[in-house]
Amino acid sequence: MRWQGWAVLAGMVVAAAAHAADGVSFAEVRAQVYAQPLASPPVYAWDTVPELSLVQGLVTGLLTARLAGTLASQEDFKEPGPKPIHRAGVCADAVWRITERTAATGLLAAGTTLPALVRFAVGTNRTVGNGFSARPFGFAVKLFPSPDPERRVTTSNLFIFDQYGLDGDTRPHFLQPAPGTPPLQFSNVVVPSGIAGKLGNLFLGRFDNKPDRRELYPLTGVDASGAPVAVPLTPYELRLVPRPVPADTVPPDYRDELMAYAPGTLVFDILLPAETGVRAAVPLGTLTVGQMVMSRVCDETLHFPHPRAR
């Protein structure tokens, strides 16, 4: 069964590469992510002390190679293999809907409703909090610029962390703030405030000259039908704020926590924060998360292309 599973993954990568020239469809990507769902969280090497996997990645050069490859590749699938960081995650289908009219263009323009895929993960690979090891919480969104789920398109990808960025937070749960702390919000701007975040940004700066900000231009340069935008207008920051979710008996492993949410329970408000030309935060729309899934494809082959800084 182990070799059969790897053969299936390899076949999916070959099929995805064949479609790279003309893009991918939401339907085919979703089918691959959900093809072999796991009933329980997968077990990876170093799970007892997951931070050691980061040390191993640095010593062997795997972390450097994977980060360079992530920025270089624009494909939606990559060769199978465990991630050095954000290794174990949970994926879900979702609906991206923009209702408020602003100056932002493309997929941030009013009237946009698109299918999406989301992957939630923590940067240190520690899936169960221990109360003192800070974990960077974040997720990636893959948008398909067409209301037709069968149409092949070039995807647009968004990367965001919570307000604690690469410094991380010691809270025990992904979507439940620790008592006495501010409500959670996720943003593409990741400004370090502690030593861990500054060291992380210093390392990431080897691959991207603006490591404290994930670019938004992939979301504004193409419209909801996949057509290029003649004059893109891109905001500096975008925030996604989760609406309150049930806090009763939250499982300790964040993967089990996320898997417990029924489709439609988890909703993020998409906000354009106050900045130059915008006096107050503007609610743009929502990201509504659907069916959660754990799978090897979600963890090991699904790829979210990172846009380089401009």
C-alpha cells in the first residue's frame, strides 16, 4: 500500500505537469487533494520533537533547496515529499466572495465570486501546543479565476499569517485566541517583533528581498473571468479575520480541531485595512471554508506558488 500510494502521487504530478501549459481547473485540483482522504492525522519523522525537523532541514540544505524551489516554481503541484516547514496541514475547498466596491482591481473587485482551495498549517511542524513553544499560524489560499470549476486557469495565490507572524504564538489552538489576548486576524504583512521573527526574515531574505510582506499583485492583475487587468490597483495589505467559532471541547491537535468544523462553519471576513487613501477598514467580502480534508496530496504535492517581491 505504501508503494501504491506513492505511485498514485507520482501519477498526479505527471498529470498536473501535462496541464501546466494551459493551467489547471478547480475541479481537477480538488479531486486530487480529496482523492485519498486520511481518517487520522499522518505521522511524520521527528513528530515527538518536530522542531528538530527544521534543524535537519537547515543542516542538510533541504530547507534552502525547498524554499528556493517554492519561489521558482509556478506550478500547482510538485514532486512528492514532506515539507521542511508547514509540513502537516489541513486543506479545504472554499468560496471567495467580494461584495464591496473599492479601488482594488481583479479578484478584489466587487462582484467576484470564485472557487478556492485553502491549506492551514503551522510553521514549526508542532501540531499540538505545549504552552511555551511559540508556533507561527498561517494559511494559503489558491484562487481559480473563473466561476466555471471545470475551466483550466492560472491560479492566484495568497499567503497570510496571524498578527504574531514568524515570532509565533503559544496559544493551544489554531482559531481560538488565548484568554486575555486580542481577537485573531491574518494578514499578508508579517513584521517581526522578536528574535525568532527577525532571524526568520533574515533567512527568508536570501530568497525574497521583501520577506515581511507577501505580495498581492497576483490577486489584482487578473479579473474573475481570467482576463488581464489593464491597470491593476493593488493594496499594500489585506486582512482576513475569522468569525467566532464554537470553543467547546477543542481537540489538542490543530488538525483535529480544523477537521471538526462542518462545511460553512468557518468564515473569514476579508478586510482592506486603513492605509493611504483609505481612512477606515473596509469589509471587502468573505472567504467561506467548506469541507476539511487531510491527505498526502494536501501535505506533499499541492503547491501554492509564492509571488516574488516587486
